[in-house]
Amino acid sequence: MFALARLTVIGLVVLTVIYICLSLYSRSVRRGKLKAQWDREGMTGDRDAWIDKGLRDFDGSLRRKLILGVYIVPVTLVIVLIYFMNFY
């Protein structure tokens, strides 16, 4: 039982680090795309406010939610693997 608890804690720590890195990377890519769109279209006004609004829209997007798959996919695979190893 202690081995399962250790696997769970270490696994969640590793997955959290991966989630944070992936989330920061995805946000920086989106910020770069917004800056490029601003420059390409020659917009006027407050650039930083426009980029912040675009990032707020990104925070509610499906792509942002799909990053949570970092937790769902590995945990599901480990559960399925443990089930099949013990009952088949």
C-alpha cells in the first residue's frame, strides 16, 4: 500500500511540473501569435490591453482545457494497467 501512495505522490508531482511547463509554453506561444497579428494588421490603440484581452479569451478556450489531459491520460493508463495486471 505504501508503494502505491509513493507512486501516486511522485506521479502527481511530476505531472504537475509537466502541466505547468506546458501551460506556460502554450501561453507564451499564444502571446507571440497575438503580437504578430497586431503587427501584421497594423492596429492602433493600446497593444498591451489588446494582448491581455486575447490571453483572457485563451484562458477560457478548449485548447487550454485540453492541457488537463496531462493528468487524465497517464492516470487512466496506470489504472487500466494495474487492473489488467491484477485481474487478467
